[in-house]
Amino acid sequence: MPSLPAAAPNAALLAPTRAAPRRDIQGLRTVAVGLVIMYHIWPTVMPGGFVGVDVFFVISGFLIVGSLVREIEATGRIALRTFYAKRIRRLLPAASLVLVATLAGTVLLLPQSRWQSISFDVVMAALQVQNWNQAFGSGSYEGATALVSPVQHYWSLAVEEQFYIFIPLCLIAAASWATKARVAKRQLCLYVLIALSAASFLHSVLFSASDHDVAYFATTTRVWELGLGGILALVLPRFQPGERLRAFLGWTGLLAVFWCAATFSTTMAFPGYVALLPVLATVLVLAAGTLPAAGATPAAVHSTPTRGRNWFSASALLSTGPAKFLGDISYSLYLWHWPVVVLYVFLLGRQPGFLHGSAIVVISLVAAVASYYLVEQKFRHVRQQRAVVVPEGIRTQQGHRRSFVLAAGLVAATTLTALAPWGIVEAKSQQLNGALNLRQYPGAMALDRDRPASVPSGLDVRPEPAVAMKDVPVTGGNECGAFDPAKMGEEKCRYGRPDAAKTMIVVGDSHAGQLVDPLLLVGEQAGWNVRAMVRNGCPFSLAPPESADTVFHNCSNQNRETLGRILRIKPDLVVVSGMTPSGYGRALQWGWKDPEALVSGYAGLLKPLRDAGIRVAVVMDIPYPDFAAPDCVQANGSGSDACVLQQQAGDRPDDPLPAAAARVPGVDVIDLYPYFCTEGRCPSVIGNVMVYRDNHMTNSYAKTLASPLARMLRL
């Protein structure tokens, strides 16, 4: 899966914010959610449709900040309990419904190997921190495939909710300061917004340039977009353009939004300064749709009806009935469309064309309409029972308490629901703690050419496909999978007996890391200790990998430092392995423009090791299945031909490691292909053991390679 994220509209932004909102704003919401849905279903048609999120952020800042400042001007304060109670009633019921429905769809339609990761995502979404879960997780957002979470679109709602927490407090502080300084509250609120937005924009530009995968989801890189919307709300009452200028601004802004959606791509350092264009375009559309009249109050500015608008203006187009209706249901439409896309694509087995994509749109619309009328509107307009006369203040407090109880109940119910599928898989994962009986589960030894092991029939596959993704090596999921010689001491990631007479170092990327456990088994028998110097996504080469917009020089620089440490240790054996360039392209969309540079980069590090008299062996990469092996086995059974990779030995992707070894005398080349494939057939289950967890082998299968590795390495 590609690691670059795609944008999704913020759920909170999509929700209506006034009883009678400006019709053109509802139409603008329709445009934004339409762009995002187009991007998710037909990404080649609208490659930059993710800019819909920027449109929604501006709208949200415009409406929310504007209403808060008007409240400060009218009352001198912000009723925080009222503000948050309204947010809860408008947003949380529908969001919780979709989360629970998605969990049900997951259990009914997706393999158990997906249950835990989706359950965790659901909890993160319910707790409004899905954006940080996305930023620091391994999920990918660019396309809907079998590996994509159906709830990761909640990241934008999390950004919104986090903004809602701190922006009222900032405005309250500004108002208090304004009172003491005897300046206008609106003016000081404006200055605070400008300062916050400027700082956020600068952070966004710098962070997006260095790590835009994380920057994309970070709240701090998005505040300026909401802030500009708020700034517009505060300065707009003084803006009174003529009719023609308003028409020009509206069409310019609307066309600019569509131009961004048609030309932007996820390879850009987004949001950064790139997001400035769709943000400013949205500002123009909002400004063009406002019709301030002489003496108009701020509230009137934000609720101007469509009467009097020019028929040829963009605002008039956005104010039509169909556009307004879709804007009204856009929150529910956004919540439902992504789970529908992910589940539909999983069942379809490929990206949807026009007909299947249209079916996804229809299903999402039906679910959204039902959710809007039966959930959104019901909770948003809860009516109080008035059989007993209750003072207005007390009735308001009771309503607030009910809203907060509702929030706690929905979050708790969603979390508890997510724990059920998570617990089912967790119980199965306990099998990973025990060693395999090699008589029953010979794994790779079933393909040994000299002494093939017999394979008992009628046994369950180990590990179970549901927990195969958790069957990782000792370097998986900890700092030893991200070895950094500048930060990690000499004794870090050292395994086996400390007093062992011989030392072996395993170096390379995660495909080298999967060899640590079988080599550790060998070392325990032969008197070796094993040191792991592996870094995920970083082959042991002087030629750095690169994505569409980043060259990972830190990888090659750390390899030089690792080489220095190895030369100081002077081990008895260094084992090098790594994923092929083809694998990097498929898994991460990384590569090398010059394949020769990668071969030379490998040789440039192997040669100093051999020159120092260190024995070196390179292990060729394993086959890369073109399907999700655990899911395939769970769905079709361990003996299904659907779960067999067809790959002749001569058709394997080019592996630069043996080519580099040929340039350095004395480097051994180890090829494990015969323990994965026979006669061009590479099954997902060998010797009753699950071979793959993704593009890596399971740790269970890796351990069954201990004897072949010992023999090939002459240990």
C-alpha cells in the first residue's frame, strides 16, 4: 500500500451550523464532499479531490469563529457548555452510528485478520484522535484497497474537535484582555486569530516539506485553514463589493477549487503552502456570497437570503435546491461513503468502474438520507417534555447534562462494541507464544530437497490467518526494527548468550530482520550470539531510496555509521538481506532512478567488510505474493490455488544483492527460493505453516528455515 495519505472532508464541517444557514454555503459543502467522493471512487478523474477538506476547514472556521465572536460581542462571554452541547448533539450520534455499523460490516464481510486493526481505529475515532493515529500509524489513505481502514476518514473530524476545544478558550482570553486594555473585542480576537494562523501556516510549510505524511494529519498544520475562515468572518462586515465584483470573485474562487481538484496530487508537500490556493479560493467564494447592506448587523451578514443574488453568480448556482439538499446531508454522506467504498471494493476485488462506482454513490446517498432524518435531525432538535413548568435556566442546564451524558454513553458503547471483535482475535493470538511442534508443523523443511519432512494432514494452519500479521520477528514493533547507530549503544539489539565465542551481525531492512529469529536458533546450538542492525525501509546500501518527492539520505548516512560500528566490532559473520526494488515500488512507492546505483551502493558497503577480513553472506529476497495471503487462506482454505503465487525461478524480480556480491570477492550468496516454491508454484501454506503475513514471512515460517540457513552458511 502507498504511504501517502489522501484527504477527507471534515465531518464537523459538513454538519449544518445554523437553523437557516446560507444556502450558498450548503452548496459549497456539496461541491467539497462531491470532490472527495469522486477522488475516493475514481481517483484518476479527480486526483486532487482531497482539497475538499480545505474547503470544509475554511467553512467551519468562518461559521464557528464568527458565531463565537458575535456571542462575545453580544454577551461578553462564551457559553462553553452550550457550545459543546450543541456540537455533541449535531455530530456524535451520527458518527457513533456509522462506527458501530462499520464494525458490524467488518465482522460480517472482512477476514478476522482485519478485525483488531479496525477495532483499534474505531476506538481512536470515537475518542477523536484518529488524525494522530493516522499520522503515526501504518495505514494508507490514497486508495481503497483490502488493507485500508474503513474508518480512517474520521481523522478530519478529530482535527475539528480538537480545534473546537482550544479556539473558544483563545477567544475568551482575547476578550478578557480586550476588556482590560479597553479595545474592541472583535479587534483583539482578530489579532489573536492572525497570530495563531500565521504560526500554524509557518509550521505547516516547514513540516510538510520534511514529513508531509505526518504533517497532513497534524492538527497544528491545519489550524491556519480554519483560522483564515474565522478571519474572513470578522473582517467581512466591512467588505461591500459591487455586484459585478462579487460575481467575479465567486466564479474565480469556485473555478480555482475545481482546478486544484483536477491538477493536485498526493505527491505534493501537502498541506504546506500548496493548500493556500484552495483555501484562498474558498475565501473568495464565501466573500462573494455575502451581501452586506448599509447598517447590516454581523448576524445579518451571515444569514443573507438568496433573494437579490444575480442569476449568473456562482453563489446563485450554489444556492439551488439540489445543491442545498446535498449540503444538508453532506455530513452523513461523508460519514457513510468511505466505509461503503472500502467494503464494496473488498468484495469486488478491484477498483470500481463507472457502474460499480455509481452503485457506491447510490448506497451512500440512501444511507446518508436515512441517517440525516432519523439520527442527525432527531438528536439535533431534541424537544423537552414540558408537563411540569421548569424555569428556562434549569431546563437549559438539564439539556446540557443530557448532552454530556449522551456523549459519554456513545463513546463508551462504541468502545465496548469494538472490544468484542478485538478480543476474539486476541484470544487466538495466544498461540504465538508457544513453539511449533516441528513434526506436525515442519514448514520449510517440507520442501527440503535432501530430506523432505512428512506433512501430517488434518491440522489447522499455524499461525491462524487471523493473527498472522502479529507473527513478527524479535525486531518487530520495537526500536531494534529502526536501528540508529548514532543513538543506540553497543549492546542494543544483541541476542543469544553474551558469552558466546562467535558473533554474527544481521544488517539491512525489515526483510533482513525476518532472518534474525532463525539465525538466533542456529546460534543457540552452534555457540553464536546475534546482533540485529536492521532498519525498516532502509536497505544496506550507499544509494538512498526515494519517493516521488523525498530522497531518504538519512538511510544512506546511517548505513555509513553502521558500517563503522561493524568494523569496530569485527564480527565473525555479517548477513545482509533486503527487499528488491520491485518490492519497494509495490509496498511503498519508493525506488531508485538508476538500478546500477543501488548495486554499486551495496558493493560499496560489502567491500570494506571483506577488506577487513570479515566473512559476508547476502541472502536473496523471498517471493512477494500479489495478494493478501492470510486473507486468502482464511477465505479459500490452505490448499486453494487462489492462494498460490505463480513465479518461476527465472522470472523473479531483479535482486541487486547477488549482483553486488559478484563484484566483491569472497561474498557468499544464499538463495532460499527452493524453500518457498516448487515448479513455479509458491503456496501460502507450506508444511502446515502460514508462509506470509504480508510481503514478509511469518516468524513461525522463518524459524523453520533455521536448518537450511545453518547448512548454507556453514555454521
